[in-house]
Amino acid sequence: MDANKSVFDQARYLVIDSLPFPPEINPSSPIPFFHILERLKTNKREGWRRFGLFDGESIGDHMYRMSIMTMLAPASLSSRLDLHRCTSMALVHDMAESLVGDITPVDGVDKTEKNRRESTTMDFLCQHLLGNVGNGNAGEKIRELWQEYEDSHTLEAKFVHDVDKLELLLQMVEYERTGEGRTNLSEFSHVAKKIELEEMHAWAEEILKERVEFWKGFGGIPHAQVSEELESQLQEYYGKGTANVS
């Protein structure tokens, strides 16, 4: 794609022109933006589909539980956090997926290109759908929160990244339970080792203990079949982390 193209042209190139009802551009009302958000309710989290879970959670489902989780941060951590900012960040962190979809580690899209697509989409949403709404302040705030999450330098961003991984672990256990021993999602358990904040380790450990107890009824937790290529993709996608969780 031509790097000199405008944000609007790049967004159109990506997906806007293919929408059945393309949004009005540069509106003074937030209604066109609200319609785009509907896609977060219907677009699925793609990682589960490789395991036959085609009617699984949506992107919006994932972000909703994350948002509630941020409100229940352990006291030792919440005293150091701007929890309102954390909850807002959780609500917007996957907003770009309303248009680009859920890009997973195995999709053949490297992290730089993934970020470019999502950054372009956020620029489009915040500038061309929200830029004339309330003097553009709301759009600027959403874009700022999204970028803070992506950069992951602040304590709030690190916390929300950990919550993102914890929500995945919860869903992993829940899908395995629903599968009654027929669904092995061990591949996703590795994210527990990528959790950064010490206070979040306890939640990860409790979730994984639940998983151990469940699989005892089926002869123990199945081995995760992870190829070297997949391990490399997961490492690039999730980073190193600091947790010591087995």
C-alpha cells in the first residue's frame, strides 16, 4: 500500500468499501460510529475456530468481561492504578478489530504489519467518524487510550495486558469444560507465563488449578502440541512476560 495515501484512503483500501452499509464520513453525530461498533458484537475471536469452536465468543464479549475484571483489581494493585482509565482501556483495546478482524499469531501477519493495520483503522475511526463529534475530544481520548495499551509502558497498560491474557485463560477453561474432555486447548495455556505483574500471578494460578482439577477426571491434562514455528509466532505475539506459572 502507498505510504502516502491518506488515513481515509488506507481505511477504504482495507475494508470500508466492502461494508454493506458504509458509514457516513466526518459526521457531526456519533451514530455512524455506533453502527461500526456493532461489528464487535458479531465478529468472532478467531483463535478458537482452529479447534472447531465456530460459534464462540465475539470480540465484544471478550472486552466486556475484561472491563469488569479491571474493576476488581486486587487492593495491593488497585491503590496504584487509575482504575477508570484501565476500564476504559479494556473497552477500546480491540476496537480496531471491528474493521480489520481478529488477527491471530498463526495468520501470517507479523506484529509490525498488524500494528500498522490496526493503527490506520483507529486513525480512521477517531478522525473520520469521531473527529467532528464534540470537537473531536472523545475521538482523541479513545485514540490515546488505544495507543497507551499498544505501547504498554504505563502500569495501567501492563495491567490491562495481563487482564487480556487472564480473560483468555478463563475462556480456555470454560470451553474445555463445555467440551467434556473432547476439547484440548492446551496451546493457549502458555499465556500464563507471559503475565507481567506479580499481583496477577495469583489469578492465573487459581485458573490453572481449576483446569488441573477438571482434567483429573479424564486422566490428566493433555500435552500441548506446539510446533517450533507456532512457538515462535506466539513468542512474537505475546512477548516474554515475567511470570513463573507452570
